[in-house]
Amino acid sequence: MNPLWLMRMAKWVRHPPSLRQVQIAAVVIALVALIWGLDHFGFWPDWARVERAPRVPRL
């Protein structure tokens, strides 16, 4: 594990985030999970999907 994560975890223990920050993070994670679930189970509309552009051959 990267030692910077240990420093960040120690900082969070000493100075925990506010309730507002935790709520915002929870809402963002829930939205990401909802969008992923819709896409995974086939309910995401086709017009909202991104298609990869064809690869351009190198010269």
C-alpha cells in the first residue's frame, strides 16, 4: 500500500470530515452506482452511450 494513504488515513482520524462532506460523498457514490446499474442491466438509453472512434493507422 502506498504510504501516502496511511498519512491520509491518519489525517482523517485526527480531523474527520464534516457531516455535510460525508453526505455529499454518499450522494455522489449513490449516483455513480445508479448510473452503473442502469447501464449494466440495459436500461441506459443508446443515445447516452459513448462509442469509441475507430483507430487511425499510424504511418
